[in-house]
Amino acid sequence: MRKDLPPRYYLAHFFEFLAFFKGANAALLSDDAHGFIESFNQLDADKQCIIVRAANRKYAVIDRSQFSYAEIANPQQQIDELIEAKWFGDLHHASLQDIAGVLTKDAILRLLSEYGATQGLASLTKPVLVSRLEACINQHGWPEGLNEHTYLVCLFDAPLKYLLFLYFGNTKGRLNQFSMRDLGVMRTRGDSVSDITRFDSKADAEAAWFYASQLEKLPFLSSAQANTLAKETFPNSDGVSAMFYRDQFLYALALKLLDEHREQALLLLYQAQSDKAKEKWIRESYKDGNIDSVKEVLEHIIDSPPSDTLLAFAEDFYARKYHKKRTSAVTDMLRNASRTIDIDVSQNQQVERGVLAHYKRLGIAGWRTENRLWRSLFGLTFWAQLYEEDTLVTEFDRRPLSLKQNNFYARFGSSIEALFERLNSEDKFRHHVHKMATAHYGKVNSLFMWSSHLLEPIDALIKHGELSAIVNLLRMMSEDFASLSDGFPDIMIFDEKLRFEEVKAPGDQLRRNQLVSIQRLQRAGFEVAVTSVNWHRDPNQPYVVVDIETTGGNNSYNRITEIGMVKIVAGEVVDTYQTLINPQRRIPATITRLTGISDDMVADAPLFVEVAERIASFTDEAVFVAHNVNFDYGFIKQEFARLELPFKRPKLCTVREMRKVNPGLPSYSLANLTRHFDIKMEQHHRALSDAKAAAALLDIILTMSAETIK
């Protein structure tokens, strides 16, 4: 249940926010930010409320007519006095971003229409349209549709944004996060934190803010303006935060200049330190014929790799361009570590689930893993280092600084190695992971989501995998988390020996991050395969044909009164299930006339909760089939959702599939199709009878479509 917030809670939040800058963070304040805090504290409470309400808006441009709040006495008079005191200004002070933020694209087009023809403008992007509007305003004055006296600009926006940047550590943080926290909409860690800063120094903070704020402005700059910016002198700082934003800014600026100012763009890419900037410089410089300089850079990367991701790219590029190797590393991986299995085409929307079901039918254990297995194991193994030894500056932080800055092992290497020495057996390692999970279950973190099944694949990995390989991989993640936090294989299989498999359906590609993760798993000591899937009709694929009767057509408030299911394997009916269900509401007379099911018939029938487990097990690992499948599937999924249980199965619709194999029939209703194919119907609109009829249609569909599956 959400909480009610007291009057002037925005103001209370703002004072909570400002308290952050009374301790260690005071040293990071710019002159403007310091002046803003001092001036704000000198205002009376009504004016402070106006400022804070404006500060909580998403954009620096506000509509003063919206500031009528009971907690503020004479708000318009307060605003006039704040304008006089230079807290607010007119739209002449507005930046392109401010205007773009407060106006929709359609609103900008309407304003431009006041200046003349707008033909062709609708296809332009919003930043370009804003630039056109600014030019028109500068030349002809304000359009009548934009009342410059109604709209005001927060002249304190720059120092406020800097303070938000210091507090949240990014340009996306907003004051409304305090309200969302108090309302229960946003979960925070809730831990008390030390009086610490997220920036090394004032110079680091100001440099980081320069690059981060310039990065946000780039979309609104023309190519010429961006080129002018590129030639300016940028602030210098060796701080990790400043370098992080510097690299992002240089890369984005270079991309904007690459077509029209190529030489300047390549210089920016060369100056940046990020992997993607280096890779882009290498590719573009090679295109320009700078063969020798590119070779020198590649050899330096290979000799002293800054990251696993860049090393993988450099080795591959070097081999293909300079040693004339004909195949890429991805191709080699697909050739050397590839296996192929045939999976029923019904699994084409859930290919990993289909592969696991295939292995299960062969008696082989498997688990869905992807990134979750390794990220959760990493977080649980190193919980103390990440969330006790490392730094969380505010309760809104989820990712420790060492992961943001990618220096986790550099900072905590001795603690990490000491932990590995203690966890030198399978039992000790499992006990440690379970202890961390028990102690910290449910706590907010940026690495994984908690669930009751979280430990199942971890336990299997520890039991069946080599402990040395697990430690090797965790050490690699510690040393370069940025490169090894995703791209992990889809599934883990235990077939006498543990292995990981990256599953690829026809047309899927192996991405760079997946290649890096697979290579590192192999280097750590794990067997990894790339499993290619071929679609076919698997005769051993179970199908469960379902039909339900309900109290009405909308599953939001209507309920199931009967369910019938027919399980088919290899063309044979192997099991059936039928039961009436008490819907816990009256059955309309029209439904009773249609189905024959009355209130008296379901009075002593089981509730859905009493048959849910049977339905789940009956349909497990099977394709869910029905005539108009979304109707039956939607009702059953909704019933499980009411019990807070998941229900997810691959689906097949006999209406849709029959249209494919038998196009042109006058009707595809169940009654008409059964007549067309001479299928016996025991009792139409009763669940098991209709399910049996749909099962007969399924047999026809599978027979007729078998030849079309390649």
C-alpha cells in the first residue's frame, strides 16, 4: 500500500538533498553551486516551495500557470518576485534543449506554420525542428502560439543540474526519485552510507560534469557547431569519472563529425580511451589506407591488452587484414565448437526452452543460465567486497563504484584472493554462497534479481563443474567486469560432464560479447559449444490440445468452468484430462444454453487453485494447442497469474495452421472443420469433446505440413 506524503514534502526532500553537500561533498561544489545553496537558504518558505516545485519539473522551461498549490501563499506574486530576483527569466534565456523538452514535435510544427510553409518538415527530427524554430524566432520574433510571458526559464538550472550530478553520479538523476522512494514506487537500498564522495576531486567532478553535459547537448548541434566544439580546449583530469565521460563524449562527437569532418573525427577517436573508440578508429583508419599506423596500434593492443573485448577484436582484425586469414574468429568458433540438433518447429519462439526440453526427453539435465548464473554467482561470492568494503554514495546507488569504474580487482585483489583461499572445496564454496543468499535475500543490487530458484543452477555448477574453473572465471570477471558481465551462453548441460551451450536458431548471429565470454569460459577450463538448431517436426514432441468453457469472453473478470486436455506424442493420444471447475461466480443463462454447464453442475467442482498443479504438470514440456489458441491460453495464464504463478508454454493455433495447409475453406470454425473432415464430435461446446476434435485437426495439420519443414 502506498504512503500518503505530507504537505511540502517536495521541500523536505530538497533539504534532504542539500544536506548531502554539507560534509565531504562540499569540497566538490562549484562557485555557482555554492552560491545557489546560499541564496536558496535565504529565501522564505513560500519562495523555496516555488523553486523546489520548478526544480522537480523535467525541463528548465516551466508554465507558470500550473503553479497554483495550496501550500504556497499567493504563488503568482511569489513568482513575480522571484523573476525580479533573477531566479526565473523569459524564453530568451532558454536553450534548444529547454524548448525541445517542453514542446512536442507537433507543437513545434504548429509554431513553425506561423512563419510560413512547413512542407517537408514533418519528416525532420525534433532537434532539427527546434533549430529551425530558434532561427525563426531570432529573425521574426516569438510566434503568437508561444506565450513568452506564460513560459519561464529556471535561471538556476545549471547549478542545480551540477548538484544532481554530484548526488546521483549521472545526468539522469532527478529530485522526483525522493518522492518515488517515499511512495514505494522506487526501491532503494535503504542503507546508511558514509560521508563520502563519488569523485576524486573538485577538478574531477567539474571535468566529468563538462563532458556529461556536453554529451547531452550534442544531438542539438549542427555539424559546423560540433566541429567548432571539437576544436576547443577540453578540461584535463586524470579522475576515473572524468575519463569515463570524456571517452563517451569524444566518441559521440567523432561519430557526428565522421562524414563531413573526417580528419577531426579520427583525431577524436584516437584521443579516446574506450574500446569502442579504439575499434572505430582502427576500422575507419584502415579504410583510409593508414595500413602501417593501424598495424602498430593493433600490435600494441595485442602486447598490452586493455580489455578482453578489445583484445579479441584486435587479434581477429590483425589476423584477417595482415596475415590474410580468410575466416573471422566468429566463423572459427562456429566451425570448431559447433554442434547441431533438430528441434520441433513449435519451439521457434522459445528456442532455448525447446533445446532444454529436447535434452530432458533424452534424460540429460539442463538449466537456463545466460548472464544470470554468472552475475548472481559473482554478486553472492563477493557480496562483502561489493557492498560492505566498496562504496555506495547514496541509497539510490545500486552499482558499487569499483564496478562502474571497472577496477574491482585492482582495489580488492588481496581480499578476493584471500576469499578464494578460504573457499577451497566444493562444500565451502556452496556454503558461502548459500550464507550470502540467506543473509541478503531481497536486497536491491544491480547484478541480478532475486528469486526462489536463484541457487538451483549455481548449486549444479558447483557440484558438476571444476572448482578451479569457477574460480578462474570469477577472477576474470573481477579483473574486467565491463567486458565479462554479459554475453554468457544460454544454457548449462550436464551429460556425464558439465558444458555450456550458446543456442543459435537459423539466422541468429554470434555477437562480439558472446565470443569474448565463450573464449574466457574455455580459457577458465569449461567446455563450451555453439549449438545450432534445425527446425523440423519432431515425432516425440508432446502436444497438449486444450479446450476450455468459461463464464464469458473476457479473461480479466470471467472465469473457467471446464477444461479438457488431450496429450499427443508421435501421433498417438497418450493421456486425457477433464474436469469441471467452480468459477466462483454465476454462470450466465446464455452460457448455460450454449454449453449445458449450469451453476448446479459446478457447485461441488474443484476451484482452479485445486487443479492448477495438475494442469501445469500435464502441459509441462508440451506445445499448448487450441482452436483460437490465444483465447484458451489467455484464460489459463490469467488463472495462474491470480495465484501469482507463471505459466508459459509454446503455442500452436489450429485455426491459423489450418489456414496455411488448407487455404480457401469457407469457414475455419471448429464445427465447420469437423464437418469438412468428417471428424466425430461427441458434444460440441464441452471441453474434452472439443479438445478431441481439435486434436484430430492437429493430426491433419502435422501430416500435411511435415513435407514443408526443411
